[in-house]
Amino acid sequence: MNRAVRPAVLNSHSNPFNLMTALFHSTPIFDRSRPTHWDSGGGAYRDSSKVMNLMMPTSSARKGHFRAFRVSHTRAESNPDATSSSSSSVAFQSTGKTRKINFCQLCGGPTKHEIPDGEEKMRAICTLCGRIAYENPKMVVGCLIEHDNNILLCKRKIHPSYGLWTLPAGYMEIGESAAEGAIRETWEEANAEVEVMSPFAQLDIPLIGQTYVIFLAKLKRPHFSPGPESSDCRLFSLDDIPFDSLAFSSMLVTLNLYIEDRKVGRPKFHYGTINKRPGTSPSDIRAYTLDHYLES
Ligand SMILES: [Zn+2]
């Protein structure tokens, strides 16, 4: 749902879809015995200029079975995931590390901002009940759905990024696993029942306190249609992915990594940190660096 792109601090909704979560609880989430259907030749996929430039140093460090390298975009664009928190009562400060909370979420009392004893960071502390407002990143979970060598994308019918394409994804709920959340979000946004096959990527966005966890998934049935917050859902071949109208940097990174994997013919697991490049436009989804990159 759109919650994937709202600032985490605005996510105060209740979950009306617990039923779906319950429905999927009895469903095996991972099928580790699945045969790979990927074309190991990889020749079917274009060498697109839109594909992220993966700069792998010859001295790539290996940590265990992970290969580490840094990926940077050379174009001056930015991460829209890092926009829009100004309307919240919780202001997002420019450092990306501190949020100003003026009122206690427990009792509504006014807060003071101090470094608590024994800690190092400034916190909002309630002047009435003494509660310290600790804040932690939000998990955004979603599915990269493969079907007949195509992938499923949803066109957003909501702001921000209205009219732009995204993988079905949204905030993970209390009481569900990441995979369950990804399945639920896919149901909500694309009316599609999916089976999660494997984890594909974890992408941290420290500036806005979000972590994306994207799973590879497949349709249980070849049925999908736009959910309430999508104007369209469509299968795209890799050559037709609308890279010029993607909603978020996280989706751009995910899809680029996916295309790279498809070229090689083997899905990997990817980890990285998306950092907005200073001084770039918030609306430019390409103005990021992918740092601390690891792959399986
Ligand atoms: Zn309080």
C-alpha cells in the first residue's frame, strides 16, 4: 500500500487486513525445493543503459559468502523515499538522525529534549510521565513477483508518486512476519495471491528510518487487478520495465539488481544502504548511492 512511501512517523493506522494475514498463516511461505526457472544464459535481457552501473572493485572484499562492493549512481538525482514528513507533527530534521517529538504518545504531555543519563542521543522525554520516546526504523515489505518471465508492477493511485510504478510493498504490521506482510501488501495493492519464494533484497534507508525487505514471489493463480490504491497492475517484461516512471529509489535499486541477476541467471540476496546524495532534488529517484553493498 501507500504506506510504503509515507514517512514512517505518519504510520499510525490500524490494520484492517488482519483477516488476510490469518488466511496466509497456514500457507507455506518458502518453497526451498523450487527449481530455478531462470535462464542461465541470460541473453534474453538487454544490456540497458538504465541498468544501474555496478562498479565492482577488483579487490572486492568477501565476508563469508557475501561479496561486498559499492554501487553509486553517477547521475545527479535523489531519493523520493526521503521526502515528505513535513506534514507530520513529528518533524524530520535535516540530519536525518533526530526527530522532534513535542508530545508524549502515551499521555499527551509536553516533552523536553535531553540526553538521558547513560545514553548518547538526544531524546524526547515526557515532562509528565517521564516516558522516553525511542524511535526505531520501520520495515517496508514487498514482493517482486515473477510470472512467465514478467514481473508485476502497480501504478500508484495515491500521493506521493501518484501515477508512478512500484512493486507492491508497504509497512509491516505488528503480529506478522516480513513475508506475511509482503503477501498481504500484494493482496491489498494488486488483488494477487502470491507465494513467497525467497528473500531478494534488504535495503536500508537510514535518512528516513526505513528498511525495505523485498521477496521474490510467484502468483498462486494468474489473477491480479488494481487494489484501492492502484490505478493499474500490469506484467512487464524486463525490456519494458518503466524505469522512467518508477515511484521510488528503492524500487529502482531492486529492479536493477533483479535485472543484473537475471543476466547471470541466478537470483541472489542483496543488502545495501540507500543514501540520498546531498544537494539533490528530493523528486529525483536516481540521486542516491547504494552503499555497504553485499550480495550472496
Ligand atoms: Zn507522558
